[in-house]
Amino acid sequence: MNASHFDLNTLRIFIIAADTGSLTKAAASANITLSAVSKRIAEMERNLNCQLFIRLPRGMELTAAGHGLLRHARALLESVNSMASELNDYARGAIGHVRIAANVSAVIQFLPEDLARFFHQNRGIRIHLEEALSETVIESVDSGRVDIGIFADNVDATTLKTFPWRQDRLVLLLPVNHPLAVHKELAFAETLSWDYVALNQGSSLLRRITDAAVSAGHILKVSIQVTSFDAVCRMIQAGLGIGILPIGAITPALLGTSLKAVDLSDEWAHRTLRLGIHARKGLQPEADKLLQFLMSVSDPEIK
């Protein structure tokens, strides 16, 4: 198989056909004839020496090979689009790009205001921010895919050079009419007879409270797992359990109306978010400028 047999337009047409299950829709979207689309797909299958689609009476489905190609084609086109966007920024006068990966706590609580201040002072620098689990953030920095990572302090970041950045406070979140809502402060162990709404596997927050439950001699009883802080709040509102979230990630309008935040007396409820950079590779000037800015606005008590 010769990689030169692939072209971006054909890959785009393939993705559309895969998403819609229709060559007719792919042709309409690409503004070319149905026969031209059919020919391109057939040529791809011939060059790859494998079938990409199963033709059905109504539409078509991907084969295993088709699913594999779809995954790579999406990644390739995303990279090309990112490259084109970055080069377009340079053409318009940008002086550099900085890539950041951060966990959801940092993205929701701190980065909007911090990055707005930095951007106001450094308009020629473009920032690409992606949200990811703390472990994924560390992997992205270590691989060189991003310049700066922000993650929780309970994940292994020994491969990086790290700096303390911000502290956040975890609280118990529950419906206002919940029996535990009469308390102003609770130990985590006192809550473990109740069902929990939690984030999905892999989150540093879930690991933190799961480890704390094991240390207390219990197993965390999770009724449902979701992918975002907002979803945790909604599920708790619906009565599906209680949960633990950073206080800064809870919409203020919810507190006192449908939800109550109760302080946790446990030491681990106060956690530190850390900045991380590659341990051996130096930062480009624009990335170092952002790092220095973020360190300058870190919480004074952890400097």
C-alpha cells in the first residue's frame, strides 16, 4: 500500500459517507456526482486491498477495516485543520502559539479569567486549550503534544517539572431536603452509607474519593457516573445521590435553592492544582511567558 494514494478530499468524502451511511449524501455534501464518489471509494478499497463498506439495501455500514480507517482519517484531518489554523494565525500577525491541557477543575474555576488577562496583555499569542483527565494531561506534556499541563496533585507527575498553582476546596453536594443537609460540616466517612453520583473512571476526583472511602474501610457506593460537573449537579438535583465537587465548580444559583454544599472536615478536601512542563525540553518564549504569568497569579499560600 502506497501512502501517496490517499488525498485529503477523498478522506473527507469517506468520513461523510461513513457518518451518513450514504454515498448519495456524501456526493451532495462534497458537491460532486454520485459516480465520482463511488469511484473514489472503490479506488481506496482497491489500494488498501480490503473492503471498507458493506453495501445494504438501504445505505451502507463500515467494516472493521472501515472503522480503523475512519479513526485515522479523523485524526489526520484534525491535524491538518489545526496546522492550517495555526499558520493562518501567523500570516495574520500572531507571534506564537501555546498549547495547554488542563483538567476540568482548572478549566471551569480558574483559567477563563487568567487566560483573559494574559490574552489582553499579549494579543499576538494564540492559546489552544484542551480539557482532559489529569493523567491524560500529564501524558500530553510528557509526549510534547502540549507545552503546559494543569492537573490535580494526587496523580503521578514525577516525569514532569511541576509547580504548585491553585488550591480548590472540595465540598459535599446534596439536595436541600437531604437528611445530611442539616449539617454545616461533615467527615467524609459519615456520608458513606449514601449513594454517590460520581465522575467517570479515570478522573482524579473519583480516585481521590474512592481512595478516601477505602481508607475509611468502606467501598464507595456509586449509583451513576457522568462526564461533567454540570451533569453531577443535575443528577444530584434529581435525587440520584450525593456527590463531591470543587466549590468553585458549582453554579452559585443552585446553592440555597435546590442544592446545598456542606464542608468536609477531611484534610484531603483541600487539594492543590499543579502546573507541569516537560522535564528536559525548554519552552518556546511565548509558552514560557504564559507559564510565568500563571505562576505569578498562583495562590499566595502555596508559593
